[in-house]
Amino acid sequence: MLPIYFAPLEGVTDTIFRRVHHAHFTGVTKYYIPFVSPTKNMFFTSRELYAISPEGNEGVPVVPQIMAKDASLFLWCAQQLHDMGYTEVNLNIGCPSSTVTAKGKGSGMLRTPDVLAAFLDEIFGKSPLPVSVKTRIGYASPDEWPRILSVLSSYPIHELTIHPRTRSQMYTGTPYRECFDEAFNRLSCPLVYNGNLFTPEDCHSLIVACPDTAAIMLGRGLIGNPALAQSLNGGENLTLASLKRFHDDLLEAYLERGPENFALIRMHAIMKHMLSGFTDNEKPRKQFRKATRISDYIEIANRLFECHELTDNPHFLPDPSAIH
């Protein structure tokens, strides 16, 4: 099986999630830390320091990710990460969030390929660490991809992760697999595929279709089925018992870390993905949405694990109303 990377999902795959997941399941080669976004003041917030702290990530194979449009800020951040002992840094030019793109960051950088090229000139000329990149195929249209590929082909990218959707698609619609295929003809760096890999069948199909793929990156699929990487590598499939142990340890860790509302927000975000793997999940889904206290959440979760079973192939399912 190819190396499997855990995608960075802000608000979900935080330090606690990564640490607890790594303790419960095998199969993930790298966990990407959701981005830090350096400002002109050149200091990390307490939240960012907690996320990138080598002590907090001890024993977990992590790669920090930077979101920046100013090369000097990227380089400052890369130097700090180098001094912490990291051996790779990831540049995010794929985030589709409107609050990010409005600032010209993330996939907002794809709108101006010449500006992107000037930025890459500087960071690849001076970065103290190898730079991997995570990108989309365009801002508004896949027709932008050939120009973006032309820019990317000029740099010694450590690895390029491609989510073959445009920023406009967000996480809806069908990925443009042909754009991923096109990259093999234009780039010499290792290519990593990310996007709509929710089941073992999805992953095997991608590998058969694109045998030169260097690794696959799983995001929502690994939250919906946290044993997906493990089972792809020949380990135990997800069971109701293993999922409950993981869930309960996550909840306990979040309650130890912060106030109950913090734990509730985090567990809501995680359970939204996990529920797809349960039979007859519509009623508990509605109940979870209404839970505004952690005691309510715990009661509903206990009932879910006691009264429901996993499907034969538990996996994340996107909201049908979001598919077009």
C-alpha cells in the first residue's frame, strides 16, 4: 500500500485528535498540522504554539503547514519550525475558505499565477526546510490548471498534494481526476492525491488508475472511519468497540484540555463525520444537532453506541444536498 497522509482539517484534526488517533490506529505515515498563518508581528499565537509544539506532538509523525502570501513571513515561520526540529514544511495554496481567500492566501493565490511565481521564487531560494505544497487546480475553473502547472514545474517541490477541485467547488461536485493525471506529464516531483477517498474501494481505484502516485491523503474519509488507513495496510477493520474506545478517549482528552463548550464543539465536528458509518443514523444526527450541553451530547453518544450498529462498510458520506 502507498504511504497514507492525514489531511489537515482546521477545527478537527488538532493536536489532541492527532495524538489520540495515533494511539488507537496504525497506517498513517504523516499527519499534517492545520496551518499556521504568520503575521507581520512575527510571533505565534498560543493556539499556534500549542499546535506546532514538538512536545505536544511527541511520537506522532507530523508536518507543519504554513498559510502565507508574504515570502518574508513564510521564511520567518519556516526558520522557527526548523529550529524546533522539523524536517519539512508544507505550503497551503489550496484552502478554499472565503476568509482566507479574501486575504489573497490559500487558493486565493491561484488567481494570480505571476504573483504566485514571485512568491515561490523567494521561498524556494531561501527556505531552511524542504517545502511540500498542497494545491487546488484553479480558483474558478479547471482551465486555469495548465498555467498553474507551468508555474509549479519551475520549483524543486518536495511533494505536491493535489486536490483536483477548484476553489469555487469547495468540497462539492466531482474532482477533476484528469487534472491529476495531467500533472504526471508536467512535473517531476512526487505527486500525492487528495479528494473524495472515503472507502477502501475509492483508494484502490485511484491507485490502479494512477499507479505512479507517491502517496494518498485522506481527510474526511479518515474522520468518518478512523481505521481506514489501518485496514488499507492490512490491519483490523473498524469495529463498534474500537470506535467507541477512540470516541471516549477523544472526549476525555478534550474535557481535560478546556471548558465543556470547547469539548462539545470539537466532538460535534468529529461526530458529524462518524455518524455516516452507523445504521439508521438520521434520528441520532438530529439529536446531536440539538445538543447544546456536554451532558446531552454524552447521553446521545452512549445511546448511539448501545443501540446502533456500524454499516458493513462504514465510511464518511457527504451531505447529499451539497452534491451537484
